[in-house]
Amino acid sequence: MSRRAEPTPVDEFDEKAARAELKRLAQAIAHHDRLYYEKDAPEVSDAEYDALRRRNTAIEERFPDLVRADSPSHRVGAAPATGFAKVTHAKPMLSLDNAFDEADVRAFFQSVRNFFRRPEDLERVDPASIEVAAEPKIDGLSCSLRYEHGRLVLAATRGDGVTGEDVTANVRTLRDVPHELHGSDWPARIEVRGEVYMERPGFFALNGEREAAGEPAFANPRNAAAGSLRQLDPAITAARPLKFFAYAWGEAAAPIAETHWQALQRFRAWGFRVNPLSKLCRGVDEVLAFHRDMAAQRAELPYDIDGVVYKVNDLDLEERLGFAARAPRWAIAHKFPAQQAQTVLKEIVIQVGRQGSLTPVAVLEPVTVGGVVVQRATLHNEDEIARKDIREGDTVTIQRAGDVIPQVVSVVMERRPRSSKPYAFPQECPICRSLAVREPGEAVRRCTGGLICPAQAVERLRHFVSRDAFDIEGLGARHIADFWEDRLIRSPADIFRLDYEAISRREGWGEQSAAKLREAIDARRTITLDRFIYALGIPQVGQQTAKLLARHYRSLTRWRTAMEQAQDRDGEAWRELNDIHGIGEDTATDVAGFFAEKHNRQLLDDLLREVTVAGYAGARPPADSPLAGKTIVFTGTLTAMSRSEAKTRAEALGATVSGSVSGKTDYLVVGADAGSKAEKARALGVKTMSEEEWLALAGR
Ligand code: IVH
């Protein structure tokens, strides 16, 4: 990418040039609006966007006769929010695991059943008769409403689940959201959660108005709801037909019910709308019937649903089931089948990932699938293209299910152009031209350019600043590519040493936007350990694995020391890493492998001169927990709890659960028929506990 020419100053324009520039700006701003409002995927920072609008206004002021009918300055409220305050949720807002068919649903109920051991529990969790609240899964955006002493004090979007955006002023304009809870039997502090959504008739009417005003239409009701909630001016939100259904809660100063169903009734009494289609079911067969019923009603409902949600009704069971890394164990979303459409595949382009993988992507003739305009679809890898014999120019069937990336299902052979040729997968990196090789047994071809490949470098940096990593706003993909090209940013640490003077002189930048970028970057000089680990982009280390590592090691120094020691594959540190539940040997190899590379260690040292890594920010155990900070190992068969319930409980109490006994073990809990671990513990002088003693300590 080359440096763009400096823009012509506004006072040097003649009429002809001004007209051309106004046209260009109108198109550019409409394009960015579309990306921002409909795709929620802006390519430029808010600062750059603001600069375009300011330039447009300045030219219009000089040439009032040239103001276009579709001028961006006619559009009130189109300016994107320059940012809402971030709020950390008192309790994280997790998402749900998905079930796609009956077998998945049955497996879910079986896993609930297998979590428990006691006879009195087993009666309540029998898949044939378990009580389950079944609710339509509304396709909107979730929102958490915090009430203190019955008053609405904060409304926040889900964001990444840990931090969201403060949208209180906007949410106050929703008729479905009481400013004060009705009645008086509510806890002093309660977070009511649910879905903000837009009904289809309101959505069509809104799009009609927008089109009449020359504004871009929203792609679907969900995007319209999100765009409406994220308005800086609450008056605009107020004019949009937004609705709210309550279906969950976060922090509560006191228990609100014994069952989910009762909780819903309480929400209703407090003045919320609760979906009247929700149903209290008994047993798997009843929930499956509910799913069929909702699928049949779907088209007639005034709002979009993309499936149904099942929730274990008994809140005591729910609490004990707790959460896995990403989603609760007590609920699941049963999605409706994917929706399909046909369109022309215009071109196959290759994307280079941060580890050099070459991923083919289909560029499509835009088509609407289930209310969403699709323009690109993943093709996975070269075997997939060969297996389906997908070619450029083909008419293809694509499908999308919920929020997953659209896929190419098959080729409509009857419509294949005669001239078509099989697709030849490139043997070299399209960016750096290095050889791209495919290791035996691997599905992906990788660029061998390594550190010299700009695509890989830029992708690594993009990952580094992405939302779930350092979350640096205003440093978009295009900036990174430009800054990389101009050698302003070559390594992660460079981001924190930018020359803002130089940036403010660049095309599209100014002092203000450079200062804003500096602010955004400086705001991220302190980061939690899990985000930091994730940001490093170690192969196979996604958000979940990063969280597992952070939760286990708790501080960067401890993790780093352990990883350096883990280079010794016979040592304790390597075993400990492999023992972390959820980390397999492959992942452990990659994690330890990262520290084997000198340039990675240097990158870390360099980065740590710029940023501070705070400890793990996950849920804190109760301060008085006797197990806080202890390492505990379970062995033998437990009678009152399954192994996973025991583990969940131990972790909730702040303990780390390990699979093997070592010098670092604090307690070994010995169930029936325990084997060699008990002997080893005795030899090492580790304290052992019976199951009864464990139950007394775990408080159940
Ligand atoms: S319960 C921890 N209930 O689906 C459980 N979610 O895929 C929290 N959603 O983020 C969610 N209708 O935005 C729940 N009846 C319902 C829902 C629902 C829609 C959305 C919600 C959530 C997403 C998870």
C-alpha cells in the first residue's frame, strides 16, 4: 500500500473540483455509514469518519449552491457514536451453547443428568421428566438493566460479556423498561437482563422512512435494533420502535426465586414484558415439541426468532451446574435449521492468516439469506473446493445459520458456464510470493514467508489490537496495514511508541484524531492476563484456552516462569501444564513452543516495557473461602457429586484442580477405590481428605 497524496485544502477548490469532491465524500460517508450501522464493522476510526464529515461541511459552506440532494449533512443522527462509557458487568453476560438437532438436545439433557450423583438430585434431573423453561430465542441484542432500590441506574449492552457499553440514556426511552420497579418486593440491587429487539412491521416502516430520506436501509431487524440503541442522541433512540423482553438476571442482592419460571413471574410483577409464548415443560419430549411448535409459528410472529432456549427450571440445580468457559451448563439454545439461497460466485480470493494459513473465500453476487445480505462465504480449504468442485462463475447454494459465517454448500451444476475451469489453488503466498506448502496430514496450505510476510505480520497485529485482545479502538485494519508499510508499527510494542506528531501530518489525520488515537492506546496500557495471553496469538490459544491459562497461573510472571521450565518435557512444569483441564498435549506443545523461540521472548520483554499485565480478572472466590489459592486433586469415585460438579465447586471456591499429585498439591480428596494417587500423596506428605470431609469444606 502506498502513501496517499495530501488532500487539496478546501480553500484551493474551484467549483468543478468542489463538485467532484462533494460527490466523492457523499459516497464515502454513505459507505462508512453502511459498514457501521448495518455490518457493525467499520473500516475507519471515528476520528477519520469525523474528518470526512467536517471536510464535507467545509466545502458546502464555501459552495452553498453545490450542496447535493444526498448530502451527508442532511442526515441527522447518522454520525456514529464516538463512544459510550464502558461498564464492567457485575456478573459476566455469557452466551449460550447451541444445539442443532434432536441428538444435540438429548446429549445436553444427558450431560445435565450426568453432572449429579445423589439419589434426591437424580429424580429431578431425569431427562424424561426434568422441569425446563422453554423460551423463544429472540434475534436482538441482550441488555443488562441495573436497579438499585427499585430505580433504574444503569443499562449496559453485552459487549464482550465482561464489559459492555453504558446505554442508560437510550434505554430509558424504551416503553417496555420501567424506570422504577413496580411493587416493593424486589432486592435492593438487581440486574434484570433480556433482549432489546425490533418488530418486523416497525423495522419495515423505519427502513421506508430512511430510504425516503436517502439514508441507507438496515439489513435486518437485529441490526436496526443495535444501530438504534447505539445512538449518541437518545431522542433518536426514542423515535425507534424498540421493545424489550426480560428473561434472565445478573447480580441480585437477594435470591429472587426458587425456579426460573417463578423469576419470570416476578419480572412481570415488577413491570417487565415476559414472552407469553414461553412454556414450562417436563422432559425432553416436551421441549422438542415446543421447538416444533415455535418453528411452525415462526413466520407469523411479529419478531425474528432464530431458535428456542431451554433452561433448567430449578435454580438450586442451575447454580450447582454453573458455567463452563463460555456458556452456562444449565441452558442451551436449540437453533432452527440454516437458511439457504442461490447466487453467483464471482471470484475466489485468498486470505492469509496470522499463522500463514491460506484461506479461500468466495466473493458472491450479494444475496439475501434469512433477512441478511451475504456477499462473502468461507470455502474452508483447498480440499473442500476440490471435493465440491467449486469454480469461479458458478451458481452456488449458500447457507447461513445464526451468527456463523455463511458457507457454500454446493454448486448448481446445471448452471455452470461452459467456459468454466477447475479452480487452481495457488502454490505461493498471494502477498509475499513465498512458497505456500501443505504439510502431510494437514488440511491447510501455509505461506512460508514467516516474519517477512507482510500479510502475516499485519494479521498478527490486527489480532493483537482486536476486541477480545488489547481492544484498541480506532486502530483499524487499514491503519495497521498503512503503518506497517511505513514502518511506524512493526511489532506489538511499537503500537505503544507511536510518533503522534508524524501521524497527525498524515492524510486523513489531524492533531485531534492523532490525540484521540493516543488516548485510545494509552487507555490500554494495563491489561488483564487472559487478554494478554490471547493477544500473543499463540497457535491454538483462543480466548478459552487463554482464560484457562490465566485462571491457572494467575500472574504473568508465574505463567512465564512455568513455561520456561516447561521446556523440560520430563519436568513438573510440563506435567502441570498438561494437567490443566481443557488443555491437550497439542496445545501444551504450542504454548511451551512459543517460549522456545528467542524472538518471542524478546517480543515479550519489549512489550512489557510498555504495558502492565494485571492478574486474572475472572470471578473471585469468596474472601473467606478455605480453598482459595489451594491446589486440589480428586481421586477415586465420589458418591455425592460427579467429578465435574466437584471440580466446578472447588473452582468456585478459588481452588485450582489438578489431575495429578505433586509437591504443589494441598489436598487430595479420596473417593472409593482410589489407586496410586493416594499412595503418592502419602509419600509426599500431602493432606488427604475423605469425601465427607470434602463435602463439609465445600459446604454442600
Ligand atoms: S439466556 C446465560 N434467553 O441469545 C444465559 N438468551 O446465544 C443468557 N437470547 O446473548 C442468555 N433470547 O442475546 C437467553 N430467551 C432467551 C433469549 C436469549 C435471545 C440471546 C441473548 C444471548 C444469546 C445467546
